[in-house]
Amino acid sequence: MGLEKASGLTVGRGTPGPRNLISDVPGVTVGHVTIQDGAGVNTGVTAVLPHGGNLFRDKVLAASVVINGFGKTIGLVQVEELGTIETPILLTNTLSVGTAATALVKYMLAQNADIGRTTGTVNPLVCECNDGFLNDIRGLHVREEHIFQAIAAAGPDFAEGAVGAGTGMSCLGFKGGVGSASRTAALEGRTYTVGALVLSNFGGPGRLMIDGRQVGREVQGRAGGSGDKGSIIMLLATDIPLSERQLKRLCRRAGAGLARTGSYYGSGSGDIAIAFTTANRVPHDSPRAFVEMQMMSDDHIDPVLALSAEAVEEAIVSSLYHAGTTTGLDGRIRRSLREFL
């Protein structure tokens, strides 16, 4: 339901979409599978689908930026080279990336009989954060069926906080998780949307800033640990026609939103941004030598860059606000931001 409707907190000056979620971008859906057993297992899977069709046949234009590269993603090399996404985007824990990629390949093979036979292979896109503080990560509890279930569960309305891939995450000394937000922009008589979804698992305790104000400093002594460690995955979606170069510019502004919440991209953190537009599609099979696309004039892109940073900033705060206090592996606890507001 977004941050403002739930808490009354506001971040920035932009106007949210109706849900204040990444799914305010038409066609974008999100699904979770949460895995908990009460004995130190707190993990899961989150699937983000850029549109409801066959992504292999109808790819979306995309870009990525590695702000700090302490991460174990699969698929970013091809996104960087070709500028497209051709599968759902999966988020999970670090040691389950391989399982998620295999399941995602199987999902795409079932949809496309030509993959690996009469056409090329497929580029599964899987991102991760390390939930080992609260989760028995060595137990490899994410299985292939969880991937299929998360994709099948994808819809425009979805939960935030300690759900899906965010179940075992920690952030800035608090309970982290999945958060989302959106902003609208009026361009040439039409309303467009920029949406963000994050998997927050970064930062040292006592550093959280909300809209320029320090919050929860007392968590420093209770949370334990220090330094800016962990990771964050930041996804940006929009229906604004943008080029791959312009989407990369949006990715860089995700770093501005991240910094405003209290991160300095520490050496031990994997901070990765991915952006895509649903407005520019690339067909897998094209009988024509040229594909027509639109792009925004860079003379008018500043408001979109600002809204991208703001949506990421709010999505991070929303991930903390919606995540309930969680007890995990060996009795370790991460407390909800709501306890300190």
C-alpha cells in the first residue's frame, strides 16, 4: 500500500501513483514466496515481471549500474551489452542464486520451444542479498518450485516488508526487506510513472535518514555490528520512452536515493541498480532491419531523474516501515522501524 498511506510519513515532493508501488507502471507485476519455519529459516523469493506477455519474444529496453560490486548476480553482463531484459527479474538470498537461475531457465524453456535449438539461449536475471544474519542460509531452503510459485503469484497488488526475498534481510540496524514506491510525471499532456522496488539489506546501525532527518539513532547499541555492509538491489521501471543510455542515467540516480537514506556504499556492500522501460520493446524475431523507438529529449529529463532518486529513497524507507520485528537464526533479532518512530 506504499509508505504514506500506511504511516503518514512523506519522502520528497513528488506525487505518488495510486498504489505508490512499482506496479503503478502499467503491466508491471510482483509476486512473493515467503519461507519460514520458526527454527531459523527466514528467506524467500520475489519475482518482478516487466509485462504480462512472453518476455523472451518481447524484450524490454534496460540498463544496469553497479555502484559497489560486492554481489553475486546472474545476467547483468548481457543486460549491459544488449540493453534488454528477456526474463522475469528474480530476487532471493545469495546462496540460492543458482537454484533461482536454473528454475527461471526452466520456466522460459516451457514458454519457448525454440530456445537452445533454433534460436539462442536465454539470459536469466537473478539478484541477491545475504540474509544470513536471520536465516539459515547454508540450508539452501529456496527450491525450484518456490521460483515457479513466485512468478505465478505476480500481480499489481503485493505486500512489502519482511516478505519474499525480504523475509530475512537487515538494513541500517533495523529489519529490512522489500519496499516499493512510485512517482508520476506530466509530460506533453500525458501522465507517466516511475516506479521503484528495492531489496534492502545494507548499512550500519544508527545512520538512517528519512527525508533529511536522522531517525532511530538509539538502534546503534541494540543492533550490534558496524560499518556499511550488506547489499541492496534497486529496480526502476517506467513507461516513459527512454533509450538504454537514459535508463543507465536513471540507475545512477538510484544511488542518490540510496545515499539520502544513510548509505555511503561501503566496501562490503553490493549496491546494484537496474532500470527498464515498458515503452520501448525489442522483438526477438524481427523481419525488418530497423526497429522504431522513441526516446526523451535530454533537455527535459531532469524531473525524471529527480523522481527516480526520490522513488528509490521512499522505497527503502517503506521496506523498513513495513517489515515487522523478526527473530531468526540463533535467536538473533532485527526490530521494526515502527518501534522507533
